[in-house]
Amino acid sequence: MPAEFSSYAGCRSGPQFGRRNPRRKQTTFSVEDQYDTNMLASFKSSPSFKPEDFKVRRPLMGQCCRCMPVSRDDIVEPGAAELGVRNILDVKPELRSKSVLATTFSELAYTMRRPLFGPFPDLSMAVLTNRRVVEAIQKTARDLDAEHEGTDKLAVVEKRAAKIMKKMKASISTVFIKFTGWFLLKFLSLMLRGVLVQRGQMAVLKKTAERGMPMIYLPLHRSHLDYILVTFILWNYDIRAPYVAAGENMDIPFFSLLMRSLGGFFIRRRLDNGGQQKDIVYRSILNTYMLEMLKKGDSLEFFLEGGRTRTGRAVIPKGGLLSVVTEACTEGIIPDAYIVPMTISYDKLLEGHFCSEQMGRQKKKESFVGACRAILKILFGDFGSVRIDFAQPFSVQEFLKSAEQFPHPTLKYCYSRSDSSASGLNISQSSLSMLTNGSCAAGDTQDNTRVMVKALAEHTVYACVKTQAPMCSHCLAFLLLTKCRQGGTMSSLVQSLDWLKEQLFKRKQDVGFCGTSEDVILYAQCLLGDNVVQRSVSKEKELCLKPNMSLPAVFELSYHANTVTATFALESIVACAVVMGAGLRPSMWLANQQVSDNSTVTREAILDTAQHIADLMHNEFILVPPCRQIMDALIDTVEDFVSMEILLREDLQYDMNVDLVERRRAIHLSRTLEFDDEYDEDEEDMDGGYVEQQEYMVNVSVEDVRSKLQFLHVVLAPILESYLITACYITQSLEADMPEDDFLKKLGHYAQERAKNKLVMHMESCGVLTLKNAVKAFQNLRILDTYKEANLTMIGLTEHFGVRERLDRYVEILKVARN
């Protein structure tokens, strides 16, 4: 073989092939020299996609308020806005493994990787032997009546205390938490498409938890699922489970055992159990139990609102349990604690809607059978997604220090107005002494504590609302009750949804959905159902959606819409003030209509009317945090209207009039503190040099600007109409004092009759819960008065001169809702 190859090689190199080929010279050249790179397709010279192209920058919500600069800058996560959103139910990306176990039993493999946090010792003996509890038991035993003569009173009370402790306490099992985590990964995926969290928020939360301080998780209460959902999220991020306060209405067989194993402890809704005297034994046990948890370094979770909201709006907070946390910090029981405001947004509530309660029917009591039926009903249903947002944690100690500098550290937000005065703080006598002395510490210690707790609770709820991400069903419902009350085609709804998302992003608020707007709208309609949002096809063969405005279906639509309403509440208040001051009728404006009448309105008129409306809305929204004055927020909103070109200045005397507003606000405050009832508002205009007022022209000639004003005006129109109905009923029917329950029942019937007879513009305005808030608002404004008589709560007009005139003034303002 080698010889053959050799001879063959010689033949090829013989004379028959001519001369030998010369060896080629190897030259080097550049691709850029040979080819014009500008002529190449871009993907040949650079990557088509870069990693940063796939990053979605979402608004980062929940940053600490400026009144707490240390907490705001202390724990941060660089690039948190770019970390994106994680679906907790999808665990495969977190495993990063291609093993058989990880691919076939991904939930089980993920669960096995989660650590166990313990132990959680039984605190019963530590509580019952605490000095405070022992003193409460002894005092109660001494005060027992004659019915217990001949018995060991101390033993009776001790037995009762042990029974209270047994019924209250939690029994956390770390193994059961792990099992529940695996079960929820399997179970929730049957009815939810995702449980979403923002990675940047969770990174900040985990850093805070690693400091070892107690964490106080304070979510807005929406669903019974809230009780276990927070523990489930924290388990996924290897954060120790908190103790969860639940109402005794949830202490039902079997389910209470599950909740106790997950950290639930049960407390009464009313601590004194309906008695005339305080139940000091129960109060001392609850207080000591929570303090023992905090001393052990454990975290707490409870709901500042108390029960679940029935309207979709945040409920005015109650500071009972929060006062235990502030007590622990101020008395040195613990060095500090971190408050974590948080929200849980549902595409669709698992429990269903609250329409029956809005119609005035009684709430159904929780039971074992009812819970089982509810679980079977929701099984394999489609309830969309759930998004949980955690605001940036802040220090309790820092808040308490900064609260001393708050502008008005009073127990009450409401404003009392005399016949002629425009505004004034309604201050209790103890709060008055604190304010006049210039410091909260100068007043009584108990009142000082209440002030601090109330401010902390309202600040937390305000942060929760600002952190909430509206879901697709919320946005569609909001549009159908504002911009598209008569319904709309798919193309118009898509345009409106894109506009709404843009407005939310401008206000630094994220949304809890993604995808094309058309798909989002179709999916949201499926979640809401045909009974709430009706489908039809237009003559042009285009899909149309129309809201069902009949009772009680409209209440379900209103519930979802109110999540977005809070974002525009302050602007809507100013819009209503502008409309009233300028004498406009936005409901008469039609699309593409030329409106040439540019009316004018003074700055003082806008602020005065907006202040009145803000006073009424205190039970509906927390418009500003306690560290800020409502008047400052209204002034800033007026300036925003100037930036949006809704208002146009007619002169350049802006700086002078800012001073005017400050002067008038100071005059109102000083006169209120002096209780000057004989003050005449005309005295203000006698201050030489500041007579001329700032005037604005309302720019309604431009269609785009006009539509903004029309939209903002209608946002609060249903709520304002509820207050108008209440005010009219008070004027017509409350001639003499009557039991409060009877008054509320008759008010509800009156509102629903008006709705059935189509005498209202907004059917959702007859909701019983909003009407009750209206009654509370008029009580806070000293128009209505309540008192006890023979175990009944009576209600009537206050015996104050000019109360009818003040009520007529509010009726005049509230009629803006009907324009």
C-alpha cells in the first residue's frame, strides 16, 4: 500500500502535469477593509437582543415618607425597580435543576429546600404569671358581686383567665407550616393563575428581617385568604412566620386548629364583650401575650381596619393592637420594631361579593359548614391573580420622634365650622392644651399616646393605599363607572385603558397585570361575569361592553373600581371645587363639542370648597399622611391643575397670593384656638394690601383639557351623591331625635327608593355602608349629635345656632355631584 501511494504521488508530479504549482502566500486582511460594515445588517455586526432589552422597569411603590429619612435611606436595594415580578406558584425557575425530582415533583423538591424556623415556645405560663395579669385577676376577684359569695373568688377568676388564654393562644408548628406551603403551591394553582410579588420589595424585606428586630406586618384586609397568604409569602423567602391576630368569628372547628398551627391567635372584636365595665382580665392577658411575643423577637401580623372592607376602600384604622407595639418601644421592653405596610390585591375575591350587605342585609356568620361549602364552590374556579406589595419598612422609634414635629398632633382630623368661618380645627380640650403649649409631651401622657398611635395607624394605612397595585378587573370596573358609564366599544376601551395605565404610571403606581390591552379587557370581563359587565355586538360587528347599573350588581362593580378611586380622590375633590366655583356643568358636555365659555374662579373659592369636601371625605379616604396638612396638599393640587392647563392664571401675582393663603390659614387656626365664635370672615379682607385674589380661567375650550376635568369630576360623584342623599334626608325627616338604628334603616330605604324610581344619577350611591359613613361625617362636623338614653343610641341635630344654615351649605356643595 505505501508503494502504490508513493508511485501515484510520483505520477502526479511527473511531466504529464506540467510545471509545479507555486506555494501561495498567506496574507492577512481586515474584514472592515474588505467589506463596508455600514452595508451589513445590524444583527451581523451586533447582537440583536441584549439582556437589558428584556428588563421591564416598573414603578417602585412603597418608599418611606420623607418624615422618616433614616428608614428611607437605611435599607435599600440597588436597582429594585428592575428586578421584576415573581410568580410564587411557579417554582421551577427557582430550582435551577434538571433532575428527575425537580422536573417531576417540582413543588415537593422546592418545599424540601425551605428551612425550618423555630422554636415557638408556649407563652401561657409567662402570661398568666405576669405581674400585670395577676393584679388584674386580684382586682376582678375583689369586685365580684354577691352572686359569688361563699366561693373562692380568686380561683373563679383564675380559672376564667386560664380559659381565656387557652382560647386565645397560637400553637405554631414549623413542620405544619412547611406542609402548608407545599399544599398551597398545589391547591392555589387550581384556582389562581399566579401569586405575584415584586422582587425588589422582597429583597428589602429580607434585609430588614435579618436584623433580628420584630416585624409588624400590617396589610389592608380584603379576604379570609389574607390570614395565611402573608405567612405563605414569607415562607417562600425564608423569613420567620409571624403571629397573626384573627377575630373570634374565625374560631370555628377544624379551621381554627389549622390557623393556630400557622400562627393565628384569636381575639374578640370588642374587648369588653359588650359589658358596661372594662374586662381588665381579658385586656391584660391580650396585652401581656403580645408583649411576650415581642420580647422573644417574634413578629406580628394584624389588620388595622378590623374587619374586611365591604366597599373596596380602606377603612379608617383602629389603633388598639398597634398601641401595644408603641408601648413596647416607648417603655424599653424592646429596642425597636419595624412597621411593614402591605396590600393584597385580588382580581376576584374568593368569598364572592358584598352586595347583600350594601343592600342593608345582615352579614352571614362564619361556620364550619359554610366554610366547607365555600371551599367546594371555589375549587377549580378561575379567580385570576393575586398581587402582594410590601412597602419599605420603617422604624417605630423614628416615627415616634418625628411625630413630635407633625403640624397638628390632634386626635381628630375633622374640622368644625362656625356660621361664617371657612375652616378650623375641632380640638378636644386635652389636645388643645398640647397644641397651645407647642409640644405633645406637654399634655396628658394617655392622650399623648393616643395621638401617636392614631398618627401611626393613619400613616400606615396611607402608605398601604399608595403601595396598592390595581388589577385588571379594578381598572375595567373603574373605567366603566367613570369614562365609559354608558359602555363602549372594544377600541374605545382599549384606548381608555392605555390612557389609565399612563396616568397611574405618572403617579408612580404600578398595575398588577401585563399583556395587550384588548386581552386584558376580555379577561377582566370574564372574571367580573356577564351579570356585571354585559357583552354585545355593534352594527359594525365590533364587540361592546356595558356595565350593569341595576341593584345590587352595580355594588360589585363599585367594589372593584374603588381600588383605583383612591389614586384620584384628592384631584377629584379639587375638580369638584373648580366646577362649583366656576358654575360649570360637565355632565352636559358632549364629545367633540365646542365649549367657548371659559369661566373664572378664584383661588380662595377653590380651596374653601375643597376644604369642605375633604372634611366630608375623612371617613372614606386618608387624603394626606399625618405629617402633612390637608391645605398644603390642596394648594399643590391646584398647582398641578395649572400644570395640566385645566386652570390658567390671569395675572402674575402668584407669590403674593401664596402668602395670602398662609396668612388666612394662620388666622383661622388662631381664631379656632381662641374659640372666637363672633369672628366675621369679612375681617380678613380688611388687612390692607391683600384684598385682590388670584383668579384662574377654567380652560374648557380645549377638548383634551375638558375631558380631564370631566373625568376627575365624576370620580367621586357617586360618593358625593350618597352624602347629598343623607343631607337631604336629615333636612326633610330628622325633625326630632330618634334611635340611631331606626334612623339608619329609614335612610337606607329612602336611598334605595330613590334609586328604584331613578331619581339618582349614580345607582351605587344608595349603598348602606357609604350612607353610614356620611352620617359619621356629619357627626364629626357637629351637625348631628348622638347620645345614650335607656340603652339606646339616639341621634338628632345638634343644638347649635345656625346648624341648619351649615347643613344647607353642605347641600349646596354636594349638588355638584348632580351637574
